[in-house]
Amino acid sequence: MKSELFITLIQTNIFWKDISKNINQISKRLEGINGKVDIILLPEMFSTGFTMNPENVYEKMDGKTISWMKDMALKYNSAIGGSIVIKERNKFYNRFLFVKPSGKVEFYDKRHTFTYVGEDKKYFSGKNKGIIKYNEWKICLRVCYDLRFPVWSRNNENYDLLIYVANWPSLRINAWDRLLCARAIENCCYSVGVNCIGEDPNNNKYPGHSSAYDYYGNLISDKLSNNLENINISIDLQSLLKYRKKFGFLKDQDSFELC
């Protein structure tokens, strides 16, 4: 069993609707990774920005961005994850792609589309739970607005790591910080979130604050930064399992079924 997992969060600005420019920028950022990395995480819609015009930027599951992600996963012998705009069966999805070094692609479609900006009118809501396995770790994939809905992420599957990729604006960043921490505590897991920085054409400002919390709710990334940077963290599975053995919080939780 691989107990320790090394994760790099790529906190970056996003060039609006410019897939090639974003891929090229991130490729250069990846060259700055030092040492071992098991998972590389990118923000929500990292190749285009958070657009409500999917018809102009969508890709298919054999498109340019996925091909690039497969190349990067192989090159760095690391999984790489982030969400992009996907069109499938004439429907648009905000899809979190998790590409393994083997080339296998796992994915999760954002469940809670952001009604405030009309995402629900452009993108279809996902139905799958987004639970995957990687290096003996059980991982739960989530996208941005999903963070506000704890029932959807309730740890009934005994996952170990909860990942959120986001375009979360400055105006509501306190909610991001507090909810990421809360999800770690209530689900007895590690919680990791990667956000972008900069400003989009709709005057939304993004402050970063990509971060990671342990099952106690401790911040385990260095700081809450608004800089263009790679944030490296390491997490340990054995310490998590010892915590769960000592404190049976998950066993004591209420049972329920989602409608």
C-alpha cells in the first residue's frame, strides 16, 4: 500500500477561451515541479475559463486537452486532474477529468450547476458519485459549487481524499476557506481544493487560496496565497486510518438515501 501521496496544486490565471494558450502556460508550470508527484491538480475549466458559452469552446473525449493531459500524465508519471467543457450526446458537461499515467481516464460531471450565472441552463447535471481509486487511495471528485452541498459529499463510501477544482471568486472566498475545512472534518478525510487567480471578462476576480486540510481541520498547505504558484503537499493514509480507528465518527453518522 502506498501510504504517502504527493500532490501539486497548479494555482494559475486562465486565458479566456484560449485552449492552446492555457495548455502552453500550464506545460511550462509543470516543468517547475521538483521531486516526486503523484497527483497534479488544475482549476475548474482550466483550458477556457468559467464560460456560459460552451458551444464555442467544447471538446470531445478524444479532444486536444485530454490528449495533452495523457501526455503530461505519462511524462511526469503522475495523475493529472481538472475540469473542462465536454460535449457528449449533444449535451454539455462541466467534467472533472482524472487522467492516470496509464492513460486511463476517470471522470465526474459537476452535480450542482451554478444557477446564479445560468450554468444550469447550459450544462447538464452529473449523476455519478465520482468515487475513484488511485494508488490504493479512494478519492472523491467534486467541482466548485458542489462544495456548498455537504449531503452530496457525505462520506458513505469511506473515501480518503476529497478534491474540489474551482473558479471561486474573491467576494465569497471566506466560504471557500471555511467549507473546505468543514468537509475535511465532517467526512474524516483529507480535503484539497485548487482555485484560479486573476480576473475574467465578466469582472469576476479570483484570489487563489488553493489549499489542503487534514481530518482534524488543520491547514496542511503552507498558506492561503493569491500568487501564481505551484503548491506542494503530502498526505499520509496510515495516519488517517489510525484516526478513524480511534474515533468512530463515520460509523456513528446518520444513514440516509438521496432521492
